[in-house]
Amino acid sequence: METISDAAVLARFGYALSDATRAQVLMELAHGPNYPAALAEKLAVSRQSMSNHLACLRDCGLVQGVAEGRRTRYELAHPALAHALGDLLGLALLVDPDHATTA
């Protein structure tokens, strides 16, 4: 496995969180493993869109797929990610309302 710099790791994490749907997927998986179809339904996106988001998160090293017969279950790549996501949510950030994005 290739070793990348700390800055590159944070950049990948930032890229993954830069999309509201991917951020929602990570928060869902922080609660436990789930399946692409169930995630797509819960987040009201197409299965194709969910597949693309999961591929991005997998490529960023944040989630992994576990084959279960003909299905694949997705989970966070490391248990500490759930804690890290919770810590990020606990931060109080001042945001310029004209610059804030909606999720």
C-alpha cells in the first residue's frame, strides 16, 4: 500500500466531505454498516448516484465494501472515523451566512 503525506490524507478527507451526500453517507455509516440500495433510498438519491459516491469514498480510503454473496455491505474503513466525524460535528464554527452552502 502506498504511503501518502498527512496533507494528502486531509485533502482526501476534505474532498469526501465537500459533497453533502457523501457527508451524509459517512454519517450513516458511522452508525453502522449498510447497503447501497438502502442508503440510496434513505438519502433520496438514485442507486447510480449512490454507487458513484461510494466509489469516491472508497477511493479516498474512508469506506470499504464487504462482499456478502451477491451483495456488498459498506462500512467505515476504520472505527476511529466514526469518532472523528462526531468530533467534527461538535466544533462550533462561525460561518458567513452568505457563504454557507445548504445540505
